[in-house]
Amino acid sequence: MKRSRELGSVETPILDCLMRHAARERASFHVPGHHGRYLPQPLSAWLGQAIKLDLTELPGLDNFHSASECIAASEKLCARHYGAYRTYYSVNGATACVMAALKGACPVPGQRVLIAGPCHMSVWRGLVYADASPVFVPTRWHAERQAFDPPSPALLEVALRRCADVRAVFVTSPTYQGLVADVRGLAEAAHRHGALLLVDEAHGAHFGLDPRLPPHSVAEGADVVIQSPHKTLPCLTQAAWVHVMRPELADAIHEALLFLHTTSPSYLLLAALDAAQAFLRSGQDLVKETLDRLQAYRAFDAGTDPMRLWIPTGSKARGAQLAKRLEDAGMFLEYWDASGALALFGFGQTEREVARFFEVYRTWREEAGEVTSDGGWAGADLYEAPAELAVRPGVIHHAPGRRVPLREAVGHIAKRPVAPYPPGVPALWPGQVVSERHAELLARLWEDGHDVVGVGADGTIEVCDA
């Protein structure tokens, strides 16, 4: 195996060690069971030589659970690029990083975490893992964009003044639709009140690689930043990393992360992370070329990620029509729904691919006419007031539950998150008492055919008795 010209002289410690071992090994008498030789077809044909790099903890290949050689060296290179105190790799996705960040930042059960804005389901799992007490800031629905706004520093400041003894603030930026928060302002507000700022930047590992991209959250003053390079960098699915800026948090977060990992981590994913950290330094020309290409077709809006295009569609039928047009041309969106469609662009896409996408998109836009929204999505009312929990998620998680019809759940405590999808943001959190308003609105959404995660096929949700 030869080193790729694309990486040039950029350091890739893990990849180099794997390739050196593969060149030396004549026969394998160790795991994995394919021994670098055999996998059933057609998988073997698709994977090609990559099978030879699917190795285990052999001499010279380091150990993920006590990294001190090539894995540690690669993590240090990644940390140096972002300016972090420590960076830790994850082969269990950003979900494990989010959970570890909450556990490491909140070592004492019951410590308060202020959840600002829409967040991923992994936050609930992290709250259970840490046995932390969440406090919620109101989530604002932007009617024109048909998406949730990221939290603002002013809104966070008000929340912090009302809530004493907050250990950490957790925010998501960018949002799934690509809206970017004022992380510097959020960090300043959190630090004024003695709180840590944890940022789920899963969709922003590419930030800072070009002046037209938003700055990454490490540079903006966050204390812990979670990123999924597999989402926006040339990397493999499930590969992620977490940056820690505070030395006193590093060991606790690392230990919490290892608790969530297999003792047989995929070296292919570790190699992908290694190549991704190298791309951060070797890929500037490709990043610039991609952004130049996109800018020829569309303007970049301030406060958004130019690598994704959120298209308000005004109706589910229009979204389906756009998705169908693109699929007929062999192109597939990230997702689409009644509120809009989301297209993600990558650094490896060709001029022809981008041109064809915008050709189909513009044809659809001309035929669809001006897309307007009355902002009347019924689910928006579910998020007007912040959730208040009667029981911590970590406590309710272990309590016995039972299923009841939505309208009969009033007065009971939700055991599982209930989230209209899209947008996938919980309207009921575990530990929250179900109100008449929530029960009625959620029941209407479900009866109208809206997908509501947490509601069974029979219209029931899981609750605990108050």
C-alpha cells in the first residue's frame, strides 16, 4: 500500500502504522476472523484492500483504551489544529461524546445543566448517564425559515439569572438546518455565571477552514466541543471526536467516553479519523474550490453554514416533489418534510454534480412559485414554554412504566421523550408531567398523520405514575 498523494507530507500516525504493518504481515493468526484475506462477496469486492487495515491491538498499533503511541499522536495533531487542550477520538459517534461530555462535566448527581435551544436525543441519554438535573431555555420556532432558531446570548443571560447553581450550559450549533449560534456571546454569558459551555457542533467539524465558514466553537470560547467529522469532512460514518479546553475536565471526560466504547475499536474508523485530521491541514485548496463553486450558484447568508442548503417548501407535497425530481436524476437529499428540504454539500463533489443539483432545484422552484408559510405549524405551540421536570431523567429512567393513550396521560410523568418528527426536538422530556395542552396537541399531530417519536402505533406513550 502506498501513501496517498493527497495527504502529501501531512502527518497521519495511525494510517502510517497500519500501512506499515499491512506491508509486513505475510499471514494473520490473530483477530479479526477475516484475517485480512476473506470476506464473502460482494462485500469483499466493495471493500478492496481496506480489509488489510482492519486490524487489532498489535505491537506498534497502540491501544485505544490506553493510547500512548500512534492514536495519541493523531489526537494531539487534531487538538493542535483546533487549539484544544485535549482531543479524544470516538468510534461510537458523537452520541458517545455528548454523553461523556455531560458525565465528565457533571460528576456529582443532581448538578444542573441548562439546555439552551433544540438538541439531539443523545442529550437525554447523557443526562441519564450523568444523573444531572436539566433546566430548559425556551426554544424559538422561526416561522419564515420553518426551523428552530439557535439560542441567543440575551435569552441565555435571562435564564442564568433566574436559575442559580448551574454547572453547565449545553447548546447545539449549528442546528440541523445550518443556523449558527453566537457561541462567543453564549460562552461569555455562561462564564459570567460560573458555568461551563458545552457545544454540540456535530455538523461543524469543517468550521474555520475558510473565511467564508463560521469559526469553530473552540475558537469562540467553549469549554467542551463535540464534532462529527463523518458528517462534514471526508471521513467514515460513526467517527467523531471531542475537544476539551479545560485541563481539569480532560481525564473525567476521557474516562466517561471509554466507558461507552468497545474494547475492540475499529481501526478503519480510527484511520478515517486520522485522515480527517490530516485533511484539516492539507485540504484548504479543495475547501476553497468547493466554496467558490457553491458561491457561483447561491449567496451565502450570514449566520448559516454555506455547506448546507435549507429549502423551506411550504408543504409536504412540495417537499416530496422536490425530492422526487432529484431522485429521478440520481441525487438524494439529506431529508425532507412538511417544513422544508435539506441538502448537504461535500468537499469531494464535482462541478457537474453541483451544477445538475441546482438545475433541478431551480426548475422545481420556478414551477412551485413563491413558497410562503403562515408559520402555522401546529407543533410550534408545544415549545412556547420551557419544560419543567418533576423528576430527574436519571431517576425516571429506572422507574417502572406503563403505556396509556395520549389524552389519558394528563397528570402522569413521561418516561420516554415524545418528539414530533420533524423537527425531532422533544416536546415532552422524561420526568415532565404531561399537561392537558401537551396531550391534546400531541394527540392531534399524531391523529393527523404526523410522525411523533415516542407514540406507539396504538396512540399510547410510556408514563410513570406521579
